[in-house]
Amino acid sequence: MEEHWPVFRERADETGGLPRFVEQEFEEYLRCGVLEWGCLHLACRSCGHSQLVALSCKRRGFCPSCLGRRMADSAVHLEQRVLPAVPVRHWIVSLPWGLRALLGYDRVLCAEVVGAFVEELCLSLRRRARRFLALRSVACAHAGAVVAIQRTDGAMRLNVHAHVLALDGVYVRDGPEGALAFRPLPAPTRADVTGVARRSAARVERILRAHGRSLERDGQVEGCDRLSIDEPTLAAYYAAAAQGISVAGERAGKRTLRLVVSDGPTATRTADDDEPVAEVRGINVHAKQRVDGRDRAQMERLCRYITRPPLSQERLTRRAEGRLELELKKVWRDGTRALVLEST
């Protein structure tokens, strides 16, 4: 990145340039862990051993080192101080392609969209609790959830989606003055998940209309786009990243080159009728994973997963011709096992 960053910035300047916050993110990352940009000299008063420790950039964009440390700290905090020892279900919500680029830079709209899904999820839990536990009102049931927003997918495309760790049940008060006690709920059915997806899609459409936009049937978002006017270069890069299109090099404007396994496409698995997955108007909801809250080691691993950095350097290698190969964590259904990225 240090080798090709100046050339990339010059090309961006030819089309209007990048915002200062983007350039600062790259520059701070390139200085991360480099002694000449700042360090601490630590010495032991007992034995005299000394060591230089380079300062980190502490950025939140893509620095694998800083985000890896943040992932570890967040996972320990969630496991030890936030999530109780009760069953937890992992919900994943993906959004229409046209909405991903928009939410990539509009953090206010992103917070409203993700917040709407979490509210509908918690409302669904309380309604199910009233039905299964014979409660007087949904207000008697108390749900809980932790949300982590991921900006990319395994192929490094801009894919704003949310991971939600929701209690797989509710807390109910034992008597008017009694303490809160946890009551587990049966696994959600496909109908339950479809209801969450449908109500979330309706709320997302209302949120977009309030912001002067609309969600079309093909998943595209129509309406005034201030970013395209104020920052045309950044807007073009966001759109290309969401579609998996290269913005530089020999494949500029084309899909990222893929490496496919020799035995061809894998068989497509058909989802069972009772699987807790659903898709409504491009709002895709997945709720298959459940973790026993007493297994704290597995809980911490799940927390690390939802707060992981966007890029794993262990999966990135340089090929003989100079391009970069990004190995996918899982082989895609069409047989794709890796992506080949231009280094310039």
C-alpha cells in the first residue's frame, strides 16, 4: 500500500480528489507501528532491560493491527460485562445493493436503518413471549441485543450489514415487586423471521422517504445524492466497491478477477422450510446460529467474529506477476475460491 498509495492519490486528484479524512486514514495507517513516527522507550528498573514500542495509529478504518486489538478488547468486554449466561441467537441482516453504498457514507441514515431492524426484532421477541408465556402484555417482556455493523464482506466489497446478538428469550418479572427472571423461547420459525424482515423493509422504506429517497423494486435507491455532487470521486469509489468493480489498473471498470476451483460450481443447497431465514424487498435476515450462554469461550469467539477487522492479512498474498490474491474464507457456490486484485 505504501508503494502504490502516491500513484492512486494522483489518479484520484485527476477526477476531483479524495476528501481529507480518507487521505488522513491512509497516511496514519502507513505510519502505524513505525518507530520514526513516534515510540515509547520502556525500561525495567530491576534488570535494566529496555525496549522501544512504536505508537499505533488507533484508526477505525481498516488497520488490521489496531482493529484486531479493538476486536479482542471488545469481545472480552461483551463476554465478561454485557452478555449474561443465557442463550443468545446470532441474527444477520443484509441490505439491498443500492442501499449499501448509501449507508457506507451516511452514518445517520445507517443508524436509523439498523436501529429499525433491532426494534422490530425485539418487538417480535416480546410478541412471541406474550404468546408462549401467556403474558398480559408485551410490555411485561424485556428483550436485549448487542449490534455490530460490518462495512465489508469476505470479498472486500462495500457491504454494510449488521450482526445482532439477541437474547433467545426475554426477562419477565416474577410478581409486581419480584426480580427479573429469564424465560427462554422456542427457536424462531421461518414465518417469524419473515415477519421481522417484512416489517423492517416497510420501516426502511419510510425512513428513506423521510430523507427524500425511495427504494425501487430492483434494490436501487432513487433520490438526491449529495455525495455525488460534493465528492464525485468518493461517490464513484463507493459505488464500485459495492458492486465489486475495480477502479484502477488494467481491469478498471470490470469485475474483480476470480479464481475458480477446477471441479466447477458446487451444488446449491436448498433451504429447509423451517430454517429461520427470509428475504423481503432485498432485506435478508438469517437467524440460524444459537449459542448456549454458559459456554463463555464460544460466546467470546462469536463476539470476536462480529467485531473482526475488514481485512485479514493472513489471507492476502502477492502473486509472481505482482498482483495480490485474496483467499476467501469459504468457496462460493459458483466455485470461486479467491480474488485477484490489481496492485496499482
